[in-house]
Amino acid sequence: MEHTQDTDLRISHAPQTLREIAVDRLRSAIIAGRFRSGDRLVERVLGDQLGVSRTVVREAIRYLEAEGLVEIAPRIGPIVAPLDWAQARQIYAIRRLLEAEAAADCARLITPADRDRLTAAQTALEEAARRSDAARLYQASTDFYEIIFLCAGHDVAWDIVRRLNSRISRLRALTLASDERRVSGPARMARIAAAILAGDGASAAQAVHDHLTEAAQIAEALLKTDTEART
């Protein structure tokens, strides 16, 4: 029997565990608004819905707690973490600072390979938006920003953004669903990409600022209304 190269046998992507699948499903449900702020997350019910054990659900809830999507309420147990304007304002402020600087540096440092990746990411984002595919849109948005941050050499800043990514995606779902936008989210991101590809760092930073400022204004109005309704 001939021996094959190690690379022929190596598994490039390990299969997902039940816990990872449960985390993905619950995360997507929270981001999409199927579970709303303050909703109880009952292990038995979720186990029946997902078709997994309560132990798997418990592990998934712990993971989502670390992401900031779930919190443990006294005498109640796990609930969907409330998303209020006080938290959202801080997230948008962090994003404005980090993303504007990353976009400006990406415009200055972008390579031909990065240009191809950014163009492909923009195309994927527009296709997801055209199909109204929320899951793909969130992933395409993450891919889009990852290329910008890593092209700019801002890997530490990207690590910070990734830690906030679940909460960012939750806010993104909230604002993308709104009809209050003067310019759509994907169109705003197309402007960011165009400025970067043109090598115009100042315009790229301004496009980021405009995009996040409008999104923040929409989020503020929606979250304040939701908070008033819950109280």
C-alpha cells in the first residue's frame, strides 16, 4: 500500500460539536430578535426546541453569556441580555474610533490581493442584502470589516471588535430592519469600500463616520422606544 502525504489525510475543518451548533442556533435567534431582551431562556424548553440535552443547552448559555448576549438574572436564571442605549452608545463610539482609523490606514496600505478580497467581500455583502439573507449579511459584514482591519495592520483592534461582534450583529439587525435609513447599510459600506479602493483615507474615514452616526441615531430611537415599552 502506498503511503499518502500527511496533507492528504489531514482534516482541515473539525466537525461542529452539538454545543457549537446549539451556540450558533441560539446566537442567530437572539441576533434576529426571535428571543427579545429580557426573555427567559429555559433549559428544558430550549433542549426540546433544539433536540439536545439540557447539559448542552447549559454549556451554550454559558458561552453566550461570555459574548454578552445572555445574562443570569437573580431568582430568574438565564435571560437574553437587555440591549439598551447606554450600552449601544458605547459600542458605536468604540466602532467609530477603531473602524475609521482602520479604514484610513487600509486605504493607504492596501495591496492588490487585499483589493481583490475587499471587492469580493463587498460583492458577497450586496448579494446577501439583495436576497434579504440575514445570516449571510451578518457574516458578510464581519468578513468585510475583518479584511479592512487586517489590511490596515490593526489586528489588536480587530480582536477588540471581534469580542463585541455578537452585540454589534444584534445592533446591525436592529438598524438594518429599520426603514428610517436615508441610505441603506450596504450602500454606506459600498462607499467605504470605494474610498479605500481609491486610496482616499480621509474619505474612507468619513464614510465610516457617516455610516455609524446614522446607524447610532436609528438605534437610539428604537432602543429608547423598546425600553419604554418594557418598563
